[in-house]
Amino acid sequence: MFAKIQELLEKESSCERTDLPDRVKMKVQDFDLWYDDIQALKSVDMDVEENKVTAIIGPSGCGKSTLIRSLNRMNDTIPSVRTEGKVWLDGYNIYDDVTDCVDIRRKVGMVFQKPNPFPFSIENNVFYGCEVNGMDVDKDKTVERCLKQAAIWDEVKDRLDENALSLSGGQQQRLCIARALATEPEVILMDEPCSALDPIATAKIEDLIDELKKDYTVVIVTHNMQQAARVSDYTAYMYLGELIEFGKTTQIFENPKKKSTEKYITGRFG
Amino acid sequence: MSLRKIIALWIFIVSAGVAIYGFWNLYNQSEIGYWTMAGSLLLISVVCYASGIHHHIISKRQKGLPMLVYGTFVLSAAALSIYIPNPLDLRPWEIYVRIPNSFFFSLFMLLSGLFGAYLSFRPFYDYKKEGAQVGAYYVFYLTLLFTLFPLFLIIFNIVTRGMGGITWEFLTQDIVSMGEEGGVFPAILGTLAMISLTAIIVLPLGVGTAIYLAEYAKKGLAVRVIRTAVNILQGTPSIVHGLFGYAFFVLILFDGKKCLLAGALTLAILTLPIVTRSAEEALNSIPGELRDASLALGATKWQTIRKMVLPPSLPGILTGTVLGLGRAAGETAPIMFTAVYFSGAGTPSSLLKPVQALPYHLLSLYRLVGYRDVEQQAWATALILLMIVLGINFIAIILREKYRQRF
Ligand SMILES: Nc1ncnc2c1ncn2[C@@H]1O[C@H](COP(=O)(O)OP(=O)(O)OP(=O)(O)O)[C@@H](O)[C@H]1O
Ligand SMILES: [Mg+2]
């Protein structure tokens, strides 16, 4: 028993490490992923730079969601998933056997395509992450900070104890962002955060992403090319599970190196 | 509401009234019941058929034949039944039964009603949306009526016959002289104690199994085996549960002595599948997005279950549990070998002592009818049992509403 604990402790300190280049927050290295026998990611390599917005674009079914969910090990919830390769966060391999998914997800927050607030009050939604992680923080202050950061404070400050489901779709999505901010993450993943929203709500979220990158590193999946061009600093183009091209957004959009990329962003895809 | 609908509804109400009258007569063993019932069925089928014809006309499909066939059938049926000798004497064929004329009449009415209903519903399937819509409306209306009706009949029947026996004495005293005097007080307490104990045992077991099946188990052979086992358990006759309870709990665990705990354990096994399945359904109805959202915030699986999945599925779990307990409260077979005495057990005092219980009390009184003057007491016992079961269901509704408001 004690030997076992000792072994675990030793393992804990022996999580695989590497030195990432300066300003690189996360690094995907030769990463493969299978759903049963179907390979959805094929040796993907990608750097996520600190305090920048990285956009992932590509046609439907190319593996964007799969890739972004790999960054906080959300794919672990799907039993059929098998992975190979490494994803580094601050120099630690998050796919090492000894890493704890719970820790990773606290550091790498996630916002989903469909707004999915919990069916209880707004403030409890925001505080949920702190609660489950046993964070010793002041509830009111945390709630206010997160809601302000997510640019929704003014709209809900008088109704914090109301059920979150009574909010509009756009408000719900900003609440979900606020909720993700509460655990003080370092990276925020957003999988098509605007696809269920109207143009005005979308504009609000885009402004918000611009604000967020001051404090956080953001990775966003989007189907909307203009959105990728507007909000991101880096863009990754994927096709059929492969990362075809990765670079500065300006370069990808103005001067793509690969034919496939050019076809896709000019809308001549097919 | 169009005139056609009003007329249809009116005919419908009338035929429903006739049907109720028919049931009532049948119930009083009066012959008139057969043909009133059959007649009402005929009326209902006419309504359906009329709306069917209506749709024939609007869809401009000329299908006069079914109507012709139907008309001929009804007329000849009526004619035939009149020509049957009254009453039919089968003795020449060595069958010593005398069948009254009205039986044939009602039989023909019934058959023609069924045939008419078949003919009139059939065209609905031929029509496009609107016809099917109207057809579905009538079909569901009918089903509703036929489902509610027996329930009302049972409740009405037991209440009217049982009310007379409910006295203060009956409610507060123990049984005296084989049930002819005294009351059912220990039996009420025994039943309540038994189902409370059952609830305490079955809730953690059932909910635990459901959580394992819905949240933890990998979808494989093991899960299928457990699920099949649960289904088999649900399909097992309650007398088998009773015998198992006797063989295992009473003989092995409790030294051959009937007791409250043995009964509650047996009832827990009986209700376990109901609780497990309803809890599993409730858990599965929580959307996966909420689980993902919770996990993505760094919650562990157990935290997610406890905070996100269990609270909103609690109403469903409670409803299932209470329905199971309602069944347990009325069961006789599982407890008669394991826990209850007809008399002499007194008010429940220990988990390891036998008790009296209402269903068994009812059974015992029923057996005595004819030898002792206990019929009134039996009806009153049935009424109290019914009230307890209805009360349990009422509690379920209140709990469910309360929790629905919280989440
Ligand atoms: N749970 C799953 N089980 C099996 N296969 C899956 C699963 N999820 C995704 N896939 C497959 O993996 C591939 C990539 O899917 P993914 O959801 O990552 O695409 P996407 O780029 O996000 O598409 P979209 O733009 O439509 O959201 C698809 O071929 C899909 O069929
Ligand atoms: Mg996707």
C-alpha cells in the first residue's frame, strides 16, 4: 500500500517535461486520434502562442472539434477514443499517464458550440467551477469579476439569483464564457461559440475575445472565415484530419502557401 | 369548433354515457349490460365511420363499397339475431346450456361494431395528413376513455362499498373475534412500517445500480447481463419473491421466524427493478452537454453526477420509487410467508417481530366470508389500502412539483 503511494508520488514528480520555445503556451506534437478504427486526427503539429487568438478553420467533419477537445482532454469522455502523440502545456505533457484531467481542464477552460448553462441561478453557474475545485475565493467578488470580464455584468447584475435558462441565447453564451473564467484558466477553448447567435450577439462575443486575449490564451474553432480573419492572430487550416497549413492569420488569408487552403478561404472549395 | 365536430362530440358523449350505463349493468350482472355495451361501441364506430365518410368525400375518392358491405352486415346481423329462437336450446346437440336471445343480439352488435370501427378507421390510413390527423384524434380519444373508465369504476366501487365500514373504532383498534369486530389499526401501521423500511433499503440499492449502469459502466457484456437480470427480476411473479424471501431471509437469516425486516427485504427485491429502471431513465434524460460542461470546468465524474446529474433527475427517481412502493404496499404474496400474521402481532415494535398488514388482512377476511360476518370489514380494509396507495402517489406528485420548482 505505502509502496504503491510512494510509486504514485514518484510518478507525479516524473511527468514528462520539455522546454517550449518562448511565448508558446501549448504545443501539439505529432498527435493522432482514432474513434475506434476511424482516424480523425493525423499527426497534427501546432503551436498555440500565449496571449494570442488561434483560429482553427476547415470544412465540416475535418476534425476541428476533435482537435480542440484534445487540448483539454475532453475526448477522454468518449470511450472509443484512442490517442498517440503529445500535447504540451507549459512544458508538461498533458497526455502523460500521471497527469490529472481535472487539473488540465481547470487550466484549459472550454466554451461549447451550443450555450449550455446549468439549470440553476446565474451566480451559481459562475461559481460552479470554483466550488468543484475547492477554490478558496470570495463568491460575490469572483462572480462580479467573471461577469464583468465576459461583458455581461450590466445586463444581469440585478438578477444574479435568477435561473440562467431565462437568459437569451447570446447572454447564455457570455455566461458560459464567464463560467469558464471563474476557475482562473490560462487557456480558453471555444468551439464555434457564435454559431447559435445572431450578428449582434456575435459582434459582442468577438469584441469579448479581443478583450480576453490580454489575460488569456484563446483557441477558437469557427466556420466563419471573416470571423477568423477579424479575431485571430494565428490560423490553422485543417482538411480530412490533417493540419494542412498553419501560420499568421494575415499570411494565411493574403498569401496561402497551399492550394487547398487558398481554395477554401476564397470559397472555391469542393 | 365546426358543427361536424360538435355533432361528433355529442354522439361521442352519448355513446360514452351508454357505455358507462352498460358497464354498470354488467357489473350488476344484468343482461341488459351486454347489449348496451355493444350498442355504445356501435355508436362510437358510427361516429368514426361518419368522419371517415366525410374524408372520403373531401378526398374525392369514391369508395362506396365498405359502407355498403357494412350496412348489409349490420342489417343481416340484426335480422339474424331476431330469428334465433328465444332462448336458444342446445340440448338436442347434447350441450346443456341455455343461451338467452339478448346474448346473440349483443354479440352481433359487438361484432358489427368492431367491424364498423375497422372499416371506418381503415380509410384514414389511405388519406394524407389531414385524414390521419382526424383519425388519430378519435383513436386517442377512445383509448383515453377506455383507460380511465376501469379506474373510475374500481375507485367508485370500493369507495361506495367500503365507506359504511369505516368507523373510528375500525381505524383505531386491533382485530377482535376473527375480524367481525374491532379494526385494522395494527395492519395500517404494519403496512406503513413495511413500505417505509422497503424505501430505506431499496432507494440506495436501486439508485446505486442505476448510477453504475448509466454513468460508469462501459457499454458491454456486463451491462447487458445486469440489465437482463433486472428485467427478469421485474418479470418474476411476486409469489416467487415470497418463496425466495421465505427460503432465504426467514429460514437462513432469521432462524425460521417471520419478521418485519424479512418482509421489507423481500419487498425491496420486488421493487428494486422498478426503482432501478426509472432512476436509470431519469439519469439518461439529463443532456450530455451538461455533463460535458461540468467536466470541462474541472469537476470530477462523481462531482458531476452529484451536482449536475442527480438533482435534476431526482423527481424522476422519486416518482419511480414511489410507484414501486405503491405496488409493494398492495402486495400480499411476498409478505405472507415472510412477515405477516392475520392477528396477534399487534402494533409493530421491532424489526425482528412479525407484523399485520392490510393486503394480507384483506385476503384473510376474504377467506372468512361465508363463515363469518366480515364482508363489510373486507370492503373497508380494501378502501383503506386504496387510500394509502393513492396517498403514496399523491406524495409523489407533491415531491415532484416541489423539486421541479427548485431546478
Ligand atoms: N464521438 C464520435 N465517434 C465517432 N466518430 C466521431 C465522433 N466525433 C466525431 N467523429 C468523426 O471524426 C471526424 C471529425 O469530427 P469533428 O467533430 O472533429 O469535425 P468538425 O471539424 O468539428 O466538424 P464540424 O465543423 O461539422 O463541427 C468526423 O469524420 C466525425 O464523423
Ligand atoms: Mg465541430
